[in-house]
Amino acid sequence: MRLLTAVDQLFLLLESRKQPMHVGGLFLFELPQDGQNEDGDFVNQLVQQMQTATVPPSFPFNQVLDRLVFWKEDEEFDVEHHFRHVALPNPGRVRELLMYISKEHSRLLDRAMPLWECHIIEGILPESEGRPERFALYFKIHHSLVDGVAAMRLVEKSLSQSPTEPVSLPIWSLIARHRKSVDKLLPADRSITSILKEQLSTIKPVFTELLDNFKHGDDEGYVGTFDAPMSILNQRISASRRIAAQSYDMQRFRVIADAFEVNVNDVVLAVCAGALRRYLLSMNALPTKPLIGFVPMSLRCDESASGNQISFLMANLGTHLDDPAKRLQLIYKSMNSGKRRFRRMNKAQIINYSAIAYAWEGINVLTGLFPRKQAFNLIISNVPGSKKPLYWNGAPLKALYPASIIVDGQALNITLSSYQDKIEFCITACSKLLPHVQDMLGLLEEELILLEGISEAKTVAAN
């Protein structure tokens, strides 16, 4: 048995019918071209492998809740409860695929079972003429079991970096493929004494940082928990979800980052902020004050692939500014302010600092009393993925899109992941509150083109 952490329990306490608390990944593969699919039955062979595998699920896929206090090993695993095999009609486009994912992402997981599901979806049209047909894997798992970085590591461990390496075990038995690194993947057990000692040591540095906030509260980059304006993004949500996804060349973001001497993640935030500004302007719903983004930051310093080890920075997104360059510079200052603070603290201190600094938001999310008055307006999360190509029995992974959670008062979540030389954006939204949110994908492209033009002009002027 393993004790649930406070963060694990928070994700379970927040869950309701209209507020599922699982994260998901949509992985898009091409059928192999080297003869492995000559009989046209490649996907069915994968499905048979998973349905008939006798290797039991491994951690964390074998964990079931015990009184909302402990994780215990499930002794009655039933693959039929967790696995789905579906086909899009007439082969479908990515649009039909995303509609299917949107519906599945809206459904709750059964707490009487291990909290995950796996869907194999076939019948997806080729990316372009002459390319192979595609199929997809959609995997959802409760956020109380993993954070974004842990989920991405599970994916990398379940696939292969070689097109010729067979992967005969199902994804949920992946640790059986990595027996030598099991200890690295599992969370470390710690004694109550060591945990208590660590917590007591955080008191002085945490309060030092909290006092420092009052000294620098007027700095341009500082964001307080009462600075976020009310907006249409911050209302009570419904159970309906809309998933929209698109891939972009990472080099485009790097060029802009080099021109402005900022980080790639700052450029990502600026592109999201500009697209969001355009989207809200089209609805005559842009607040006069800048929107505030909640940016998760991984605290994971080991190779584990389970549990939650995250904190958050709050970023001024500069949506009140019409100038994209000024908006990017403000985002850079805002993010640097939070990063400097966190660099002065260790992991335990950061977690406790965040618990106090964002206490108002935590109470508000738990109670739902003031959905329109939030400490931030949306979550924008960047999860690092594999830099190397991944394969499933020779089928190349072409794209991966991380679908995330939304809660009352937070109707929009933008999560992205890197894969090889691309950045994969995935927007999760309440479809009742934010109509045509898929239009954001085109607006992201427009904002990216605008920043590219400014960057080119800066580079030419500098030379």
C-alpha cells in the first residue's frame, strides 16, 4: 500500500461528473511501410496482443483506491474494463478523431478500478496523398496517479526508439520491459520522520520569500493572486469538452526566441497570449486588464514516472497590449520573476510556498464559491517529450497531443508537448462556454507569423 499525497487527494476531491480529473494523450501513428502491414491487419494484431497478454499490469496501472487514503494493488484486473478498439467510419479525418476524443475525455473513470483507459482507433485518413493510412492511441489516466512529465515518461518507456524492435507487451505492462530500471520509475518510499524533518526545515525560507513579495509587489513582472481580471474563461463549466490540436515546427519558435533573447517557452506563452487576445476580441470579451496564465513547473529531479511533483508560476500574459513585441518582453519579465524566486528554494520549500501563496485559489477551486474571481485565467502547460522518433512495432509515431483538465472557473487549458522537432498544441475547453475554440489553432498560426516578421526585422536591423 502507498499513501496518497496531498496533491493526489486534491485531484480526487475536485472530481465531479462535470469535472473529470484525468489527463489524456492522443498518439497518432502511421501504418508501417516496410511490409509489416501487407495483410492489412496490423492494427488487429496490436489489439490481439493487448487483449490476450498474460503479463499483469505494472505500477501505476495496477493501483486502485482504498478509502481515498491509500493506493493498493488491484487483484482482479479485467482488461475488458480498460481497453477499447474502435474504427472511424469511412475512414475519418483528424476532425472526426478529435470529436471522438472530445466525447471520451468528458467521461469519468470508474474509481472501483485502476484509473485509466486505453483506446485504439483505426480508419484515419493519410496525412497527404501517397502516405500510409493512420491509426491512433488515446490513453487517459487520472491526474492523481501522474503529472504531465510522469505521463510522458510512461509513453516513452512503452514505445521503442527502433523501427525494428518488437513491442509485444501491452502499454500497461511496460515496466516488465524495463526490469533493470524499475526502481527509477517507482516513487521512493520515505519515512514519516524524514518527511516531518523536511517540512519543518521549510518554515523560515518560505516565510522569507512571502515577505519578499511585499517588497517587490509593484515590480512590473510580479503577479499577485488577486491580479487576474474576470473574463468569460472563468465561469462554471459543463461536462462537455472540445479538444483541438495542431503541430508546429519548433524551429520557428527558436528563431523568435533568439531574436528577442528569451526562452522558447516565453515565445510559446506569447503566441498563446496573442491568439487568446484575438479570440476574445472577436467575441468582444477581452478584459482591459491583462490575463494571467498559470504555468505548471516540474519539480522532478529523478527518473520516476508516477505521482505528482509540480508547482506553478503565474505569468502576466500582456493581453492588454496591442504590440506583440512588448507583450513578449512583459511575459519574459514575469516568468523570470517567478523563476528567480524558485531558484532560491528547494523542492519542499517551493511546494509549501505555493500552498500558502496560492491558498486563496485552492480554497476557491475546492469550494467553487467564486468561479469568476480566480487567481489566474487559464493554464498553459509545456511538457517536454522525446527528442528521438518513437515506434510501435515499426509504426512511426507522427504526433502526440496532451489533453488536460479544466475545472469550474477555468474553462480553457492549453497544454503542449515537444516531440522531435515539433511542438504539439492541444486545447481542452468547455464547449458550452467557448464556442468555436478550434479557431484558436488558426489564431496561433497568425500570431506566430506576426512574431516571425518582427524577429526577421530585428535580425536585419542588428546586422
